[in-house]
Amino acid sequence: MTTFRVTAATPFEYSFPAGKTALVVIDMQRDFVEAGGFGSSLGNDVTKLHTAIAPIAALLAAWRGHAWPVVHTREAHRADLSDCPPAKRMRGHPTLRIGDPGPMGRVLIDGEPGADIIPELAPQPREIVIRKPGKGMFWSTQIHEILHAQGVTHLIFTGVTTEVCVQTSMREANDRGYACLIVEDGTASYFPEFKAATLAMIAAQGGIVGWHAPSAAILAAIQRVG
């Protein structure tokens, strides 16, 4: 089995096996990335998330070129909000709450336009797409069973936001035994200082949660081997 070595990873080299490493794209949805969605309703500058789009697209092209596994997640709730606890829906003071009608349909509701993944990163046939009602990708989903059935042992994380859904999913994955790396320029936050702190926490203590590296280092590792 071919193994790729990301030498420019932190805190040290990260190696991942061909075909057993899934690229994970967390919540690159219109409700978070585009104006008028849930991210905007919280008072955030959604353009701060746009920097992650091109690096994710480049990694997707590489994974698709090798037919390696790709996972997309969408945070979205049932129309009746039965999987959205009041403690989540009523927190804070957004101009639009989960389930409220907005410019892209009901906010963070499955089947509404705002819950769709942005066109630039749209899933392709046979790629895994999961709907998650929580921050983490493993909570109340079947993704662990799906990945296990495909023999996946390593996960490379991208998406938004770094300190919330991406970090939560990576920590969940770490607890389940996956070797995880987060792509530095393939993730973004409304608060750059939160992203920086998250990367530091993940790699602390000798990689207590995992590794981080720029997308260029991952692509270079793949190109070196072919």
C-alpha cells in the first residue's frame, strides 16, 4: 500500500495511506458561507470563510483523481425541529433562529436552499454526504460505521468553522481511533484568533488530537509519489 508523507506537518511528519484516508469537508453550506444565512444572522462577516474554498477545491480534485473517499457534512435539522433542542435554538440573539424563514429558506433546515453545500464544492456521485444535527459529525449519524466498512483509518479535515464543527468532529474522530490532520488553509473561522488557538490546541502535547499542515504540503506529498 502506498503511503504519503507530509513532512511539513505540525507537530511532526504525518503519514497517510492511499485509499484508506478520507478527505472530510465540514459544513461548507450556504447558510454559513453566503450572506443572508445563519452565519450572517449572528452578525458575522461571512467573507472570512471564503479563503478556505480554493484550498478545499484543490484537495477535492486530488482525492477525486485517485478515487479516494470523500465525506461532506451538512448541519441541518428536521423540518419539525424534533432534533434541535431548545437550548441550541434559543441561545444568543441572532436576527434569524434555526427554523425561521430567511432569504435562503428556513434556516438550517434539511431540504432548504441554505442547507445546501456551496456550488464550488458540490459533492459528486458516490461521495459520502451526511446530515448531522449537532456540531460533531459522529453524533446521531452512521458515519463511523460507513468509514469502518470502507477500511478508512485516517481523516483529513477541512471546512468551517475551525473552532466549532471542525474541531468537534476531529476530537470525536480522535476518540474513535482515526489519525487526523486539519488543513490550515482549508479551514476558516469568523474569528481568526479562534482558528489560531484551535490549531495550537490540536497539535499540543505531541499531537494530542492530531496534526495540522497547509494544503500545499499535502498536495506535494501526493505528487512526490504519484
